[in-house]
Amino acid sequence: MKLASSQKITGFTLSELLVTVSLSSIILAAAITSAVALQKSFSAADNYLATHIQQVRIIDYLNRDVKRGLIVTTSVDLQSVTMTLPNYLIQAGDPEAVNPSLIGTPRTPTIAYTSNGWQVNYSPSTTTVVYSINGNSIVRVENGVVTTIASSTDQLVPQTTDVDLANTEYASTTVTFMPVFNLAGNTADRTGTTLFATAYLRNKRRG
Amino acid sequence: MRVSPKTDRRANVLLCVLCTILIVSVIGGNVLLNCVTRYNTASSQVRSWKESLDAAEAGGDVAYAEIRKTILDRTHAFSGWTYSGGVYSNSPITFGRDNLSTSSKVDLFHYDSNGNPWYRIRTNGTSPVMGLRRVTMDDRMGVGTRGDSLLRKIDFNYDHFIATYGPNGDNVGKTLLPVTQPQITRRVELIAAPMTPFEAAIKANGLFYGLGSAAYIDSYRSTAGAYDPNVKNNPSDPRYVDSHSGTVEINSSVATIMGSIYGNVYTNGGTVTKNTTSISGIIDNNVPFTLPPFYMPDTSLWTYVANPSAVTGNTTINPPAAGTAGSPNYYLMTSFATNGSLTVNAYTSNGTVQETYVAVHVTGDVGSSSGQGATITIADHVHLQLYFDGNFGAKAQNIINNSGFAGNLQIYGISPTDPSVQQTIALNSGGGSTAGFDATFYAPSANFTVNGGPDFVGAIVCKAFYSNGNVHWHYDRQLDNIGDAVDYRIVSYVEDTR
């Protein structure tokens, strides 16, 4: 008996294999690159939004204090803001605090007439609040107590300008940051993130 | 047997590519969705936080409007509010597309030296928080450091303020109060201060004519020393800063201004320039204002004294008590003779003269613009507030204020209920006298006329102003906090950030 030797063994030729491997590699590389790029993009977008929220928070903190502030001053580089706020609440150590039940309760203000008109005073003493940059963080210091109100590696920079006119006073603040995706630190990348706000002192102390 | 494996092993490259793209897209979409969702939640919470302050301030406006009514429309002030324990409260008001709500409490916490009440407004505003019940991006602040939730205190399940500090923030009545949906509430405290009427030397709501070509208006501050006519021309004098506040405010575009004004001039659409007259201060021709009618103040806290009940001939008031600014000795008089003379003496206790507060309400005319007119004499230490419903006529030299302080003789013209009735105030200097007097006039519905050239210390608020004499008019800056409240303004703003 003669064995049929016509058994047809099919397979890839070397050239087919090479082409296949090459194409697969290219597709895989493209896929991986795309995935990484996507992840980076989304991460950057996520980071941008998170930092933007922190910009908003800085503005909101500042404006809340400016509105109730008696006096606002800024440093020469505009990056540090010092405010004087009324002591609305009785705190431990205050003269009224001899009655412990009064701690944490609002004061009734007193009225005084000065050469600049009537003044409403909640307490002879006041609270000092300072906003400044500390490394990658923006900190708020109230009577020595430090609170980090924003922190980012995106170089958040708030700048506040205090404008004191005859009958009014306001503070204009801008907050910028350098997003992760930028063109080699181009200035436009920072200015494009500018958030701007103005708040008026409602308790301006004249004179 | 022939085995035919017939295996067609072709790689489906297209399928692999599609699967890869699908997986990458799912990853990317998920990241994007997560990112946007958290951003939207954060944005929603920021919006709610800001809107809750808007709501609180709207509540403050509502309360402020009621406080103004205590002067401008007393019968309707705090109508619909509840009053308990000295505090007015209103029911929550819901408004706006985002269902904001606000409620306020108002209490009278202080009487000033004029007897005018000061009000405290405590108001809160609430805004619902849409979206997920969760804090947002404050995990970005680092381990153990809170961000947004430290600033924006969101009540997800319970009202944290009432639970921690009580409904009034005074540690009383703390309770767990569930909220129907997440919300942010912000609380502000405002102080409404009375506005007194004498902020300028002359304030006219209508036409203005005057003064004489050789007249002048200047100012001084009585607490810094007696009036000295040389101070206004001597910048080195420490009192100089108070000598250029003889301001004239005219709510009209029609004004004839003569003489020298050591102060500012404001008109409503006028064309006053430095060239038209001698004005030391600024000129602003775009300063409109409103002068509401003046009504008799609330007398419920005043001490009524029955006699005298009219000024006929020479009438003297000897008050039975010193009284206070908030509760003066109150005389209601039906008439004041055309040539009548009213003398008010101070109250003496144990031989010591007391600061004595007297209010007189004349329900008709006071004196007359012709003839002798009224004579009014107040002793030192007397604080007289004279209200009249009709017209006022007197000679300048017959207004005798022995205290020397214009704020101690305040004369108020009650606005006529009939708008067709024109109220008048006429001051004449008899026989060319330059005798002076110290007084203030507040009569927003009266046409004011002063003839001759008296030496006048005080302030006048009127409808139309006419003066043809060479008056020497000295505004006392100390008058800017003297007198009855004619309106209210917000002078203090504090947010309870707890």
C-alpha cells in the first residue's frame, strides 16, 4: 500500500509571520500609546478642574473675609493680604468668657461716635487674618492658627490689590496657576487660567 | 483515510484593533465621566454656597425695608411679622429658580444719644444642594487636610448649625434637625443705623436761590472750639480741616448760586462750574437724592405733660423732669400765637441744672412771617425739638439759643397731608440786624426764605431755598450726628461663619 503523501500541511510563511508580527506590534504600540496619552490627558483635565476649584475656594475665602473686614492691606508683591476682622463671637480668654456658657456666642455690638461718624464695635479687640503663599500651598492664618486653604503643585498664585477711596474700599483678587500641560512655561498658559473677583469692605473704617 | 484539517488560521486583525479601541475608550470615558461628575458636583456646591449668601442678604433687604418703614410708613412696619421677646421674626420666604429661602429676626438693641433706635438684623439664607450627597475635591488637599468642606459647610443629613450651636447660635436649643435635602445655610448680621438729617449746611429738594453776593457758607466743629472766621483761610490751623464743609446739596438743575461756599456743591443736572461762583470744594452736577415727607415721630415713649397746651403771649415751660433724648418731656400745643413767645427752662435737681430734653408739637402755625413773629428762647442745657404742622415765621434775632449749640434747638416741619398745601418757613432780619441764631431746620416740604443778613449757625433741609441777604452761614460739623432719624442705613455687616 502506498501511503498518500499528499497530506497538505498549511502554515504561515516567514514573510507572513513577519508582516503579522510587525502589524501587531504597531497596533499594540499605538494602543498603548493612545491609552497612556488618554490617561495623561484626562489626568491633566482632572487636575486642571481640581485646581480651578481651588482657585474658586481661595477667592471665596478672601471675599468672605474682605466683606466683613474693617481694614485690608496687601504686601508690595500683592501676594500677602492682611485683614482686620471684628470679633463677632466670644472666645475663650475674652473678658466675657468668665461666664463659660457665653463662649461661642455672638456679641451685642456697642456704638461709638468718632470724628468719622458712628462706629459699630463688637469688641475692643479684633481678629487678624493673613493670607499668604507657603510653598505649594495657600495658607490662611487667623490669630496664629494656620489653615491650608489650597494646595497644588500647579503653582497657585493669588494677587490682591486693595483700593482705598474716599468713601469706599475694595479688594480685587486674581488667582492663576500653571497647568500640567503647558508650552514650556509660556506666560500665556498661566494668564489663561486667571480667575478674577472683587469684594467691597462693608465695614470700612474711614480715616 | 484522508484527513483534511482544513484549518483556516487567519488572524483577525480588525477585530483586535476594534477591541483595543473599545477598551481604551471605555477607560477614557470612565475617567472623563468621573472627572466631570466630580467637577459638576463641586460646581453645584459652590453655586449653592454663593446663592445661600445671596438669599441671606435678600432676607436682610426685606428686614431693612421694614426698619425703614418705622419712619416712612410706621403703620405698616413689620406688618405680618411676629413679635416675641423684643424680637420681630418673619416666616421663611422662598424665591428664585433655585428655591432659595430666607428668614430674618430684627431686634432693637440700642438707643443713641438722640433717642433714635438702632436695629440688629440677623438673617439666614438657605440654598438646596443639587447632585450627589458627597463632598467633592477636598481630597486633593492632602492627607488629613480638608478643603471645600472646611469653607462650605453642607448639611447633608442634619442642620449642623442647630445641632452644634442652637437655632440662634447661642448654644441654646441644640437639636438634631434632619434636612429634607442637602442644603447650605449662611447667616449674616447687619446693623441698621438711623440717619440724621443735618449732613450739609443747606439741603434743598427743589429750586435754590442765594445767597447774597457778599454772603458765605463755611463750617467748624463746635467740639474743637468756638467758631473763628479766620480759620477757613489759615491752612496751618488745626481746625482748618473742619472749616470747608459748608456743603450745599440741591436736588434740582435750576440753581442760582452766589456768595462764597467753603465746601462742596452738588446739583441734580445743573451746570455749576467754578467760574459761576466761588466754591472751595468739589462740584458734582450729578447727585440726585430723595427727601421723603417728614412725619411726627413715635411719641409712645415720650413723657406727656399737659400744660402749657398753647403759646399765647409769653409762655414758659418749666419741665417737671429732665427727661432723656428717647423720652423727652412732651408738650402738645394747639396753637402758637403770631407774636407769641415761648421760653423753655432747664430742669434743676438739688440746685444743679440738668440736661433737659423737651419736645413741643404745635399742631398749627408757629408765629408769622409778618409782624413780630414768633420768639423762641431756650436756656442753656435745654434740648428742644419743636415740631409744627403749619408754617413758621420769626425774626432771626428772636430765635435765642442760650446753649450756643445749634443741635440743641431743632425745628421740624411736619409735611402737610394735603400735597396741595405749601408749607413755608420765613426768617427775617428786622431792621437790617445781623444778629445771629443757632438752630437747625428740617422741613422737606417747606419753602424756606431768609431775608437780610443774619449770622446763622446751623443747618437747613427744605424743599425750595431762597435767600437774598449777605448771610454768614456756619455749619457745625458736630450736627452730622444730631437730630431725629429720617431714614436708616446699614453700617455693619458680619457673617457668622460657623
